[in-house]
Amino acid sequence: MSENKTMPSNGAVEDFLASVEHPVRRADGFALLDLMRGITGQEAVMWGPSIVGFGSYHYKYESGREGDSPAVGFSPRKANLALYGLTYGPDAGRLLPKLGKHKTGAACLYVNKLDDVDVSVLAELVGTGYSHVMAELHSLP
């Protein structure tokens, strides 16, 4: 079985965010850093070259593949902000329609910029997603 590509690294989060070319994505990245740090109480860690994560949990699939992943996190990509761990919580179904302009993928929430969403709803999603991942997913056998 191949090794997971996304693992914690020693990269400096602030240096990574400062290197983001798009000025709005860069500013949104620093805003998300503050938001997620404040809600989770965790320090940010780089996961791979481009994901900023907070907390971690261990997963194991029925296939036998297992590893660690950030509980919540984000990546300021060229096309959008990818947000991780926010769609797992039991309140996601209630909160997502109130969020504003966004898209969802298999395990991600995508927004173009923070100005497109209600940041108070986003904060709820971060809190409930983080709590769910740490209490439920992290404790699975």
C-alpha cells in the first residue's frame, strides 16, 4: 500500500500564506488562519505543501488503508479556497444553505472568497466540524 502524500510537515504556515500570489486568497488565508485557530484552540500545521490544518485524527478504511488527517483546515488554491472537515458535522446540512455562495465536493467545501459567505455561519461550520471529527471520527476503531 502506498504512503499517504498529505502528512504534517515542518513548513511555516505564515510563510506559505505570505507566498500566495492572489492578494484576496492571501488575505483570506490569513483570516482563515485566525478564525480556525481561535475556534479550535489549535496551532496551525502545514500538511503537505499547501494545506493548513488544525488538530488531527486517525482514520482507517475498510480496505485497510489508514493514516492521519487534519481535523479541519484549508488550502488557498488558485481557483478557490478549499476548506476541509466542515461538511462532516451533524449541523452541516442545516448550516450550508445559510452559508452563501459555495460548492461542495466529496469531503471539501469550496468558496471563491470569504466575502461570498456569511463568516458567522462559516465559524459555526468550523466549530461543529472540528468537534465532530475529534469526538466521532477520531474515536472510530
